[in-house]
Amino acid sequence: MDKDEAEVLLWQKMLEPFDKHGRMDIDACMDSFRPYLEANRRTTNTVFHVLLNPSPEDKLTGEQLRETAKEYMERMGYGDQPYIVFKHNDISREHLHLVSLRVDENGHKLSHDFETE
């Protein structure tokens, strides 16, 4: 992941997602997700990934973006899940990528009723 384009804003219930050089460590992310995925091998589409695109006029701070991401995850029912949030600049404006899992630590599939709203 190119540090000039993306930045990890926050993570929850995960191992620290950086290697000793401060770069994103995808293996650490997968190690955090693995127990959840192994608890339920029947569920398909286990990864939740959404983009949040604030208006360019809003000029949100890093803390405001973190709070927005946390609130979004809570409202979607993923507030107690492991997740990671990236701020990305690969288009003409900043946006967020939120990545989590659709199965809980007991292997139960989470309701995704709110995902279509």
C-alpha cells in the first residue's frame, strides 16, 4: 500500500497492522481476522468492505473521520467486530475504506440488514 495514497486511521480488535518499518502488514490483518473466519467456514461473503465519501467541502480532520467511521460501524452492527479504516487519496478527494467481517468470534453470521440502507 502506497503511504502517499493511503493511511490507516484506526483499527479495532486487531493486531497492530504495521511492520517494524511502519508499513501496512496485510499478514497481521489476516492473523486478526483468521479466528473469526475459521469459526464459520460455511458462510460466504465473510468480508465487509465499504467506502465512505465525505463531501470535499466538509474538510474533516483525522479525528472527525475516525469518529465518523466508528459511528458508521456501530450503526451498521459492526461496532464490536474487528475492523480497520483507511483514509485514501487515490481519487480527486479523500475517502475512507472500512473493512470488517460478517461473522462474529463465535462463528455466527451477523445480520446485514442495514447494508442496503
